[in-house]
Amino acid sequence: MEKQARHRPHREYPDARRLVFDPDIETCPICGQTLKARRNWHSRKTIQTLNGPLFVAGKTKECVTSTCRNYQKRYYAGRVWLYSLPGSTYGLDVLAWIGWQHEHEHRQLVEIQRMLNQRGIAINERNVGKLYRQFLALLSATSENVCESLANTAQEYGGLIWAMDALQPEGPSGLLYVLYEVLSGKPVAALQCEHASEAELVEWLRPFSALELPVLATLSDGEHTVIATLKTSWPQAPHQRCQVHFLNNLADEVLDYDDELRKNMRQDLGGLPKAPQRPAEQTEPPF
Ligand SMILES: [Zn+2]
């Protein structure tokens, strides 16, 4: 059997689908002024998902009001963490799938590894175990560390902004509900189940809604149960249907065509020789 390298192998996926997210909020929560886009992205990586490789990136904005307490404070696109955890090169759907196969289908990790390999996902058994443990940590995330970091965020920004989304990983692995905090840009907790009722979701969020920290707003896309849950859990906080989510939902439809077009163009044009460089004095203006 071929020996697996211990270091992370370098993988290239030129045909990966691309998702680039804008920050979740557009105005500074402290001074209320419009945030300015920064050129740097806070996250950019290609991950392996059950549906093939995916390039995911998050843009950054900052407060540029010099009199604001949070001048130059950066804001992130938390939605990238719905696709993959910080530091991971695997999709959250892969983690959810491993969790489901191990817990509900009672498969051994080595068997799960084989199944993932058959689906075209390059992974060794050690990493299947690692992803499973990461997933369990996300499912039981009410440790002191998490609470302390939330308290720090609330102190820094004057409150928290909670966002929640329901993902449907491929196959019979139920839904994955993910809670993240927008201002710190961190995934906080996840719940894996078949369709959850509002009461079940409110119960899941209770450790967080019981925290005595100010909440500035809640964000989600248009899913009815998710909106109702956020409104019940944090009745004082205004709920916003996230513009970013809404636009991304629309873009999903277009992306397939866009990918197809890019692939075809690469095939059509990839074989052409490089355009010869002309001496500078012969260069003509474009019009
Ligand atoms: Zn500001």
C-alpha cells in the first residue's frame, strides 16, 4: 500500500467553483458610518467538498471614521465559515457527513475514509479522525473559552451580532444548523439533525441567548424557522434578512453557468501560444 505523506500535500484545483463573500455588515456598529472595503481578503482557500473542490474567499471592510472608537477596526465575511472551519481545507459538509456516518450509520473511521476516497476526496484515516473531533467540538461549543471570547467581542464592539444558517449537506446526513458571531467572524456552534422545529432550535441556542451580553442584531437568510428562532431567542434585537445571503442565493444559480463558461474558455484558449510581445514604439492605442 502506498505510504501517505504526513505533511499536508499540495493540491491544485484549477476548475474549482468560486464563492467570494462580502462582509456581513455594511455600517460600523459603533459610529453607524458606511464601512470601506479593503483590498485584502481575510480568508482565501480551496477546500474539498462532497460536491468537488470549491474556492472560498471572504472580503474585509474597515471603519474609516477617524473619530470613531473603532477606527480601522476590521469586519469580516462570516459566511465563509459556513463552508469550512478556520484553518481547514475540507468543507463543513465533509465534517457533517463523517459525523453522521460514524454516529448514525456506525461506520468505522477507516471505512469512512475509503468511502470519501471513492467520492474523489483525498484524505487519510488520521485526518478523518481529526475532522470528526473538530465536528464534535463545534457541536458542543459552550466551553468557557467560547463564552470568554464572546464577552470580549461584546466589550470591543458594544454587543454581538448573531447569524444563523441551515446547510443541507449532500446525502442522508440531515441538516446542519450553524451559529456564528458576525463581529468576531467566528463559527460558534452547530446542530445536526433531520428538520428541527423552532422549539428545538430555541433550546439549542439557550446557552447563548442566556448569556448576559448585549445583542445588536440578528442576521439570517429567508428561511422561516431560522428567522422565527432568532426572533424568539433574542426578542429585543432587530432581525435583518441578510442582503449578502440573499444576493449569494441568487448568484448560486448563475455560478454553474459561469463555471461552465470558464472551463470551456480554458479548454478553447489554453492551447494557444502566448501572444508575442511587440516593441513599445509600435504599440497602438486601443481605439
Ligand atoms: Zn466606526
